[in-house]
Amino acid sequence: MIWLINVLHLSIKEMRCALRDRTMMGAILISFTVAVYVVATGAKSDVSNVSVGIVDTDQSGLSMRLRDALRPPMFNPPIEMNQDEAQIAMDEGRVMFVLNIPEHFEADVQGMRSPVVQVAVDATAMAQGGLGMAYINEIVLRETMDFLKVKAFDSMLPTKSVIHVLFNPNSTTSWFTSIMQVINNVTVLSVVLVGAAVIRERERGTLEHLLVMPVRASEIAMAKIVANGLLILVAVGLSMWLVVGGVLRVPVGGSLTLFLIGTGLYLFSLTALGILLATVASSMPQFGLLAVPVFVIMYLLSGSGTPSESMPQWLQNVMLLSPSTHFVRLAQGILYRSAGFSIVWPQMLAVAGIGSAFLALALLRFRAMLARQG
């Protein structure tokens, strides 16, 4: 009971210190509001209103048909130009695709002479370039087959692919990027907030005040975890309710309460990691240099940016030691697939177990640090 009372009072002290830090409060506010909205609405990987140039040296009915098939919302109306104008437009970034239709294209198609339609792509926009290229190939093939009155072309192929899109039928990018941005912000801010709290006390000399008080290292560490974790948890809840669900209109499939419980476990794990990193670094710049590689690895290899299944198997096994991998699976299962506790409990258990290991290591180093301070 005395331990809990001490943690409560120390947590209130930590909460007051955090709330008085205007810079940190501003960073939290912007990260869970403006940053989520900007990433969800601005960083799109799907093809939308893409500019296309067309070099039509055939001027036939089939070439006109191909031009009319490139229509909004994926493509803007094609701009007709000659070869030199197309090259200049692509160099200046005014068009992303240039469709080059050769002379006698329609006649060669009717004569079954296998003409070639060239598509030039601006590969600096890799995501839209790759998807747009696939769409244009499909449009050219479909319109050519319709022109030749070839029906049921798919039935003539030896195989047939059937695509079923689950949980996001229209492949809306903002449904994915908004929630993943919230998770990435949790990862960064939870480590930075608690690590800065430890280093700030050491640099300001207030750590010596704690040493003369009848409190233990575990109480000091747990108070920092509880206060900073609770602050970020409230920010996550408000962001999911007001920004993700309210402004962006992203449908949440599962229980938001279960997601916040999982987020609380994740915050416990990351704040313990933040204390561990703060005991290794001797100053705030060192802490920043130490924390940045941790953020990058967690972001790139957790599954929030790229699928874990696309990584080598040995790397997937290594990343199971990171709490971010389990939390991303937990969040996607709850928010996208309406998973309940009976499905996500292994991920919750893994996050709690990794957090306990981080906390044990952090307490060992934190006690040693306090002993050196004393």
C-alpha cells in the first residue's frame, strides 16, 4: 500500500511537470491531430488525378478509344502532344505517364501483327507509377480486345485470378495510413517523453531531491511510466475519436476500448524502454542519437509501413522481440478485422512480457544510476 501511495504522489508530480512543458504538449497535440490528418490525406499511394500525355501518331478509331478510356478519377483527361513536347513535359514533371501510339496501330492490330504501345513512366513517384502502369496495361488490353470483339477473354487463359478485397473494399489509403500514423506517433512520443523526463531531472539536479526522500527506484520509475503513459493514452483516445473517426471518417471495426487496453500495454513496454535508453545516455543529445535508430527499426520492420510477410523469415523471427510488431498486429486485428480478446490475447501477452523484460533491465540500470548520483 505504501508503494502504491508513493507511486500515486510521484505520478501526480510527473504529470504536472509534463503539463507545464509547453513544447512537449505542443508536440503531442500536433502529432495526434495535424500530423495524422496530413499523412492520411496527403500521403496517398493510390492512383488519383494523374496527368497523362499521349503521342498519337495513328489518329485512328482505336487510338481515340484508348484516349477516351483514360478517365477520372484515376487519370486526368490525356493531353495530346508530339514526342518532343512529351519529353519536355516529363522532364519538368507536368505529366507522370506518356502513352505513345505508333503509326498504323489500328491496321497492325487488325492484321494481327502485334504492334507495340510504349508507356513512359515517371519513376520518381514509385507507388503511383507502379499502380498506374498496371492500370494502363489493363486498359489497353481491355479496349483492344473489345475493339476486336473478343468476348470473355479471361476464359481463354489457362488460369484466372479472382480478387476479393476484405475490410477495405475501395482500397482507401486514409483508412490505413491514419491509424498507422497514430501507432507510429505512440512509438516515438512514449519513448521520448519518459526518456526526457529522466534526463531532465538529472540535468536540472532535481534527481538529488528524490534521493533524499523515502522512495525506492521502482517507485520513481513506475511513476514516470504511469504519468507519461496515461498522458499519451488520453491523446490516442481523443485522436481516434475526433480525428480518425470524426474528421477522416475511418470506420473502426472492433472495440475501441479493447484497442486502448492494448495501447496501454504497449505504452508500458515503450516507456520502460525509454527509461532503459535514458540510463544509457548521459545527455539529451545522446539520448536522441540513441533513440532515432530504435524508432527507424520499429517503424520499418514492425509491419506498419510494409507487410511483415515480405521480409525474410529470419528477420520476421528477430522482430518478434520488438513490442511494435505485436502491437501492429493487435491494432490491425481489432480496428480492421473486428477481432475480439479471444483472438488478440497472444499479442497482448507478448507486449506485456516484452515490457516486463524492458522494465526489469531498466530498473537494474536505474538503481545503478541513482547509486552513482548519490
